[in-house]
Amino acid sequence: RLADHPAVSSVGYPTAAGSVHGHLVGPGKQMRGGGTVMAFELAKGYEAARAVMSRVKLITPAVSLGTTDTLIQHPAGVTHTSLNKEALAAGGISPGMLRLSVGIEDVEDIWADLKQAIEQ
């Protein structure tokens, strides 16, 4: 659903179509499944990502990802602010990138919160 949203320009997840990491997933490989962490990019960039961070209600804005709660992070606006545009790009971090760590909440509740935050 996230990849189909018109405000989202890309989704990074190991089992997503076209993922450069897809070869690592499957029986006898590094991972059995894609996991709970993904990255996605908003087409409108930095300000759109900051706006989503301020609008989420169920999802918790965070600096690090790793709890049973669903967390969201804006690397360009929080953890990597000391890097210039060139260094961010070299690290694969776009101004509109958000990282999402999916927790134990109901997937429909997570989706509803993310959708309202993107569309508001």
C-alpha cells in the first residue's frame, strides 16, 4: 500500500520488487523474511518528511529504531543533520526519506496513522 501512495516516490524493503537485497531473502539465505524495518521516500522531500513526523499519532517519532512500538525516523532531519547534501546522497539518504520500524500494533491502525500523516 505504501508504495502505491502518490506521495511516496520509493520504498526500500528487502522483499520489495526491484530491491537490490532480494537475493538475501529466502530458505537457506541470510533472512527468512523481509523483517520489520523499511525506508520510504516522500516525493516532496524534506519538509514533507518533517510534516509527517509531526503528524503521526500512533507511531512514535524516534532517534533509534528498536522496540515493540512502531517508530518512525527522519534521518536527514534528526540523526544525520551534520552531513551536507553530498554526504547524505553518498550515504543513500534523501531529504524526504523516512525509516519505519513496525511494532506490534494492528497493521490497519499503523497504516491509518501513516496515511493521515502523509495526506494531512
